[in-house]
Amino acid sequence: MIKNKRLKLLIILGVIFVIVFSILFGVSSIVLNSKHSEEIENKITSIGGILVDYQKVNVQESPFASDSRGANTIYRVTYSKDGIQKITWYRAINNPLDIHHPSSKTLGEEWIFEK
């Protein structure tokens, strides 16, 4: 009887842990995506451009193929400036607390503007 109660308690605690972890991970992802989006919009506006579109890409599809780590997210950003559509690449830092300071698992944020 005691083993059954302990087992039930461990299962309940395990389920609660998984639920709480999932919620925290989901909220963290939403916050991080929002911060990256805001950073992209701010950067394009600061250079006098108009943001057209951006999307996450696989690191191998970017100029950062040999210079990125797993804790970075790479974006392909399309923007318009002076009526000309252009592409830039953004290596973002995956830290929802501060997207501008790298950790030991990330490389710093960087922009590569195509000419």
C-alpha cells in the first residue's frame, strides 16, 4: 500500500514538473521570438529601410554556416530601401533575458548586409 502511494505521488509530481516546464519553455520561446522580431524591425528602421519579411533559416543556408553555434538563431531578412529590395542576415542570441549579450554557448549577434 505504501509503495503504491509513493508511486502515485512520484507520477503526479513528474506530471506537474513536465507541465510547468512545458509552460515555461513555451512562454520563453514566445518572449524570445518577440524580442528578435523587435530587434529586426528596429535595425531595419534605423538604416532607413522598410521591413518586408523575415524568416528563421537553417545555419547552413546562411553566411554564418561556419560561424554559429546551436544557441544562435539565424534570420534571413528582406527589406526595402530607396525602392530596392535587399537581403540581410541576422545572427541572433537565444537568451530571452538579454538578446544582446552572448553566453559561452553562443556567438555574439551579428548582421551581414548583402550589397
